[in-house]
Amino acid sequence: MPQNEYIEQHVKQHGKRLDHDERKRKREAREVHKISYQAQKLTGWKGKQFAKKRYAEKVAMKKRIRAHEQSKVKGGSKPLDENGDALPTYLLDREQTNTAKAISSSIKQKRLEKADKFSVPLPKVRGISEEEMFKVVKTGKSKSKSWKRMITKHTFVGEGFTRRPVKTERIIRPSALRQKKANVTHPELGVTVFLPILSVKKNPQSPMYTQLGVLTKGTIIEVNVSELGMVTAGGKVVWGKYAQITNEPDRDGCVNAVLLV
């Protein structure tokens, strides 16, 4: 292993913190305040270098915005040669469309495709507070320590899941609230099948709940659809597909989901 890749190796072996994504988002949100503070406080040579760097960034941003605005400018090529002379008659019919940097059109198209691909039955769900999600577990001889939490919602854990030692396990996922299968409904065929869950793709409440495998209303899960006999255009059998949970598993005692076709 190269000498400078010890962080990557540690992440591979031990994983990331549960709140890694949230901390990263907050750090990026604080960045603008840091830039504003530096712009006001830096003086002398450092201030000049900082102003020069910010000016270059703003120029680049304006160029990008201008390119986006001009992206819809399309039309036929002007009937002039490179030298400025008029084009011959037989070349006038050759219409070569000018597309002025079609950056934004391709980006918009990709966004539309992505939004269409992942349009879900429940776009908005009710927020769940930490007090509702976690129950404080008192530990110690006199029950004075309260650093442990127990999840009160249904969860999904993988096949080879092993609990951490009791002394180091901070978040407890009760065995009685673990789900392995879900009632998945195919929206076009109108059939409901009891399928095994493969993984939790995204929980809309928090990235930490996604990593813990918490199953709440609106969560996107991956299910094994090999029993349905679905095939791709190339003739290959589809193994896993995404589905969205449409009920509240902690109230109903089961997981109901709609397949995202």
C-alpha cells in the first residue's frame, strides 16, 4: 500500500462515522461564512492573493452562466466562407446548425431523465424526531449512565450481521423489530408478492437512518425480484429492483411497498 493511503485503508476496514454525511454537509455550509470572514479580515499580500483567487472564481462562474444562457441559440450557418467571401451555390444547401455550447441542455436532459427514473409514489413524508426514533437505555450499576440508544422502529440488517460487544454497542437494533421480507406490489400488473429485502437504499429522514437500515414510511429499499421472472431488453434476469415503503411498519407489524418500475 502506498504511504499516503492510510486513510482510505482505515475507511475500508472500519467504515465511516454514522454522522459522516451530516458533518460533511455542515462543513460545506459553513464554508461561505469562512470565505466571508477571510474577505473582510485579510490584509496586505494575503488579502491581494485572496481577492485575486475570488475574482478568478467569479469570472469562471459568470462565463459558465453565460454559456448556459446561450445554449438555446441554434440556427443555420451564415452563408459566408472563412475568408469572408460568399459561398458557392452548391454549398448553400448544406445547412450546418450552430449550437452555442449546449452544456445546460444536456444537463437539463440528464436531470429530467433522473427525475423521471426515480419518481416515487410518496414524494413527501412526515419528519420523525430523534425522541420518537430512539429510546434512552440506562446502564451502569446505579443506572446513571445514559449513552445507549434503542431504535423503536423496524430495521433491516444483512444476512451475516453480528452485534458488537455489549460494552461498545451504542445503538441497539432489537431482534423482534427486524424485517427480512416485504409485501411488494407491482403497480402495472396489480399483483402483490412476498419478497426478500436485499438492502436499504435511502431513508428520507436522515443518512444515519439509511446506514442503520431503519424502515419508515417513504424509505427506498432494494428487493429480490427474481421470482417475478422480470428480464431486461438483453434477455438477462433482473435480480434486484427498488421499491418504496408505503405504510408505517411499526404500526402494522409488516412492510408494504410499491415497486418502482
